[in-house]
Amino acid sequence: MTNDAAARMNEKADYQVLPPLVTLVVEAVDHGRSVTFIGLPFDRDSPACTRWAFGLVGMGGVAEG
């Protein structure tokens, strides 16, 4: 999770930054087959500026199509 000030720093570091209070949903894939979706929501006590920043790792060898 990140806030407004950290979001700008994360964007400069090439992280993807979602709008405030948007749930991050990650799709787990095994050999091109969707396995499950994982939702990472915020709770009601999260400040209004709270947002997710993320980067993709481990994508080597993934074939499109």
C-alpha cells in the first residue's frame, strides 16, 4: 500500500499505481491456465489517499497467444 507522496516515487520507479481505494486483483496462472483470483481490498479504516503500487516479477518465459 502507498499514499499520495509515495505514489509519485513509485511511478518514477516504474511501478504501476492504482487510484485511491481500488482493490488490487491478481490472477494466478499456471502454464497459461487461470488458477484463481486473489483480491487485496482496503478496510474501512484506510485513509482516503491509500492506494496500491506494484511491479511485475517472474514473467520470463511466458508465451503470448
